[in-house]
Amino acid sequence: MLPLAEEIVKSGNHIFEHSRVVEIEEDDAYTAVTDGGYKVRAPKVILATHYPFLNKEGFYFARIYVERDYIVAIRAEEKYPGGMYINAENPARSMRNQVDKDGELILIIGENHKAGQGVDTINHYHALIDYAHQNFTVKDIPYRWSTQDCMTLDGIPYVGHYTSDTPNLYVATGFNKWGMTNAIASSVILKDLIVKGKSHWEQVYSPSRKTTASSIGKFIIENANVAEKLIAGKLSPLPEDINLNPGEANVLKIDSKRVGAYKDEDGKIYVVNTTCTHLGCELNWNSAERSWDCPCHGSRFSYTGDVIEGPANKPLKSENTNIFERVATDKF
């Protein structure tokens, strides 16, 4: 990526880092507005923001769902035979290798679930570690991480005009966990659309393509799940007092308000409003990554309330920690 970035700068263009776009304004051109208040005008705009954040246009929030996967990187006594592998049964597992300065790593991937809906997410890492021990003589597990991707209703990415009514606004999303391949395909399609006005693959990848019967069924299932999580989050009973150990978090009710409280390793408590700033679903605690995750559309926030993953682009509101500390002190 660095050589590409250098060529962009050499050609007289600019790259702005740490500049989250939160709004797109339209008049005779487009204006991208950042969370810092800065504006960039352009005749054409591509939204390659992982999950599209414009809600009114395209209704992508109703046509995309988000899945998470977990990865552990192990060092083993055995030499990896080479290649990339995936099993045909459940639970799904895939493997490949990677070499770093200390030698060979074997990457084991799996434990997928809808974002914000994993139960006690730290257990997903434990399951992969158990699988590693079953198949290799494990010497060390130096790394582990998780990631998420946007899934489309028919398994084909949405690449092209954001809607049929936005000829100069483009999108690339829904890579369905095949990011390297689909990113390259998207770049070719978008280049052709912008430079030539058409692409050989335009109709296949078009976000406005015709809906199949299977896609309609998937649409109903996924949006029913969103409705279920939205209602459950609003109506589930909550305790009014809790006790937290360092590194733990929970949801409670204070003054009729749903809040999430996290206690760090030093005993400091962080309290945030757990209503997602995207479309208002209630967040769940992710114990593996120590984040607040949305079960509806996949937004993620740090325990301080900062946005980690979209489509949300506004942070959570911090609540008065003194309120929680008073409750904790009174009860415990």
C-alpha cells in the first residue's frame, strides 16, 4: 500500500488520515464532512467505508448483516504443509500460514457469529485454541484477534452507483469475508464506471440489481432478527445495582436509563449510554475485545464510547460515573 500512497501524492493528490467522514452534502458537487468539521469537495465520491453510513439512500442497513470471525496464530512443532484450507462441516475452521521475524505461524480461523450476538465472546478464542491443541503440538500462541465483515443477501458484493439516482456517488461494500479478491474486483469495476461510464460486470455487482427469491427470504430472516434484537434490548429487565471485578462490564438501569459500566484493571469505572448512535439498538458487551457491540448492524464502540466500527459515526454519550460509584458503594 505504501508505494500506491506515494504515487497518489506524487500525482498531486492528497491522502487525509484520521479523518472520519460523517456526512455527505450534495449541491452541484459533493462535500464530504469529517468529524473534525473539515470539508472536502469533489465531483465524484466513493463510499468505501466498510459499512455504508448514509441511511436514507439505498437502505443498506436493511440489506447488509455483519459477521465476526476469530483468529489465533500459533507456533507448532510440526511444519505446516503449505496451502489454505477450510473444512466442509460445522463448526467452520480454516487454516493458512504466515511467516514473521521469529519463524512460521499457523493461523486458525473460525467461530463466526453475527456481530453483537456472540455469547461470552472470550470463549470463541478458547474454542480455537482447543482446536489447535487437537491438531498440532502447540509451542506458543503469540497473537489472537478478531474481525468482522459485511455480508450481502445473495453473497455478491454491492459495487457501483450508491443508488440508481446517484450517478456520481459510488459504493463498494459487502465483501462477504473475501476482502482481498473483492477489493480488487471493486477497484476495476469502479474505475471503469468512472472513466468509461460502464463496466462489463456492472449488472452483476450493481447495488440496484434485481432481487432473487432466495434474497427475499434472507431479507425477511435478517430484518426479523434485527427487530427482535431492537425490541429485546429495549424491554429486557435490568438490575439497578451490580458489582464489577476489574476487567468486567455489565448493563444496568440508573434513573430509568439503560447504561453500560466497565471497570478497568486499575478500578476506574467508565459508564456510557448503551444506545447505538446509528439507529438506536441497544449494545451488548464483548468480553473478548472489551467493547460495546451492536447486535443489529454491527457498530462497535470502545468502553470509553469512541467508535471502533461503523456504520455508527458518532460516539456514545458518557454518563456520570459518580452515580454508578455511589450505587456500587451503597450496595457493596
